[in-house]
Amino acid sequence: MRALDPDGVLGEPRERGATVGRYEIERVVGESATGVVYEARDAELKRTVALKVMARTSPELAERFSRDAQAMARLDHHNLVSVFDVGAVGGEAYVAMELVRGRTLRQWMATPHARPEVLGVFLQACAGLAAAHDAGLVHGNFKPEDVLVGDDGVVRVGDVGLASPDMLAGPRADQYCFAAVLYEAVTGAPPSHNSIDPAAVRPRRLARALARGLAPDPDQRFADMRAFGGELHAVLTAPADRFVRLGRASLLGFAALVIVVVRVACC
Ligand SMILES: Nc1ncnc2c1ncn2[C@@H]1O[C@H](COP(=O)(O)OP(=O)(O)OP(=O)(O)O)[C@@H](O)[C@H]1O
Ligand SMILES: [Mg+2]
């Protein structure tokens, strides 16, 4: 949502030097249907922040936004974008947060990555979501645009609790969205019709974990993100399918050889 002009009409994003509360705009770093994210300078604390400015569509939404942002500000986890401050100016609400130098998970996914690297990134996002859930917060609309892969290699989940209120929102709905994004990262396409193509996913253990995270019945999903993460970690550290198959094949070959040798020796 762009800045509102005095007549309440949506205008262009703010120019460099404009102020929002105590924040001085430096440049636009991104925008979406709901808000504009700026790099801004906190004049009081003399630090650079990411400032997300959104229209306050209803008092209830503003109330919830403020409450969740306060809860986020109390959360301190390296896989969550730190929230510093929230406020309102005119018809708009803003949230000042840690400015992450890097790219979104959507951008990161645009180039191919080896399976262990993909799992490593998603395990970090999983830890961030788990920490938010532990604090009683849900993301509400987990998507690759809300995950920032820092140039420092740290993955941070942002916008926790900033999505529109949704009757279905909850930790297991977050889990479903997380699984859908991981499925897309692994196969190159989002899951269709609430079903996944197991043939498209290897190893099989990962296919099973994804099927569970994407189960239409929330009760069939993992108990929580930590359990999901545990399974992904097991996939990451388990030998790959082909090595297991190779191992089995060589074991069978060895057994056959022993039988032949024993038979020859006995004759
Ligand atoms: N803390 C941050 N640090 C650096 N860049 C950020 C930060 N938060 C957001 N961005 C950038 O701003 C862009 C827009 O973010 P924004 O949250 O407004 O949009 P979105 O995630 O696409 O949609 P939504 O409004 O549904 O969350 C992001 O894609 C990202 O590139
Ligand atoms: Mg976002």
C-alpha cells in the first residue's frame, strides 16, 4: 500500500528524506499489495532499519497488528527478523525491524541448489517458525517472500503475525504453508490440488515428510514444527537413497559370492 496523501488517496512511495515518525526514509527496498518496505534511518537510536508502512484498514486489524508486533519485539531468535518498534501515523501503521542484507527465499529459489543446501535453509526457517509458535504467535501466511536469506548465511522469517486474520490460521496451517514452499523448492513447482507427486521427490523419506506436512487433515500433520524439523534433519544426515540401494546391492553381491565360494570349496 502506498503512502496516503491528505485526501486519503494512495500516492507514490515516499521520497528519500521524508519522515515517518522518527524514521527518515533512505530508499525503497520492496513493496507488495499491503505495504512498502523502506531502508530508513532511526534518528533517535542512530541506526538503519527496515520500515514497513501499511494502511490501517480497520481498528481491529490495527489492534491485532500492534499486539503481535509487540509480541514479536519480545522475541529474540536468530531465525526471526527482529522487530524494534511499531507505530501509527495518520491512516498508516508502521513496523521498524532489522534490515536484512540479502535476498528473499523466492529469489534464492530461482537458482538451483543442492538438496543439502535446500534442507539447510529450510531447517533454519523451520527453527524460526518453531520459536514464533513457542511464543504463541503464528505467521498466518508463510511464503517465500517473507523469508530472508541473509548474505551472512542466516535465514530469517519475517512478517510473523502481520497477515490478515484468517479463521484457519494456526501453527499447523503454518506447517502446511512451510511444506508447500519446501515442496516447490525441491520439485520446482508448488503442490497442486492439495496433493503431491511422490515420484517427483527424492529421497523417499523427504517425500513422506512432505506428504505429512501437506496432509489435508491438520491432525495428520506433524505435532509441531520441531517434529517436522527433526524429520528434515534426519533426511539431511541419512545416506542418500542411491547409496542405500548401492549398499544393499553390494551386500547381496557379496552374499552370492560367499555362497558360490562355499559351494566350490565343498565340491
Ligand atoms: N526486514 C527486511 N529487511 C530487508 N528487506 C526486507 C525486509 N522486509 C521486507 N523486505 C523486502 O521488502 C519486500 C516486500 O516485503 P513485504 O512484506 O511488504 O511484501 P510481501 O512479503 O511480498 O507481501 P506481504 O505484504 O503479504 O508480506 C520483500 O520481498 C523483501 O524484498
Ligand atoms: Mg512480507
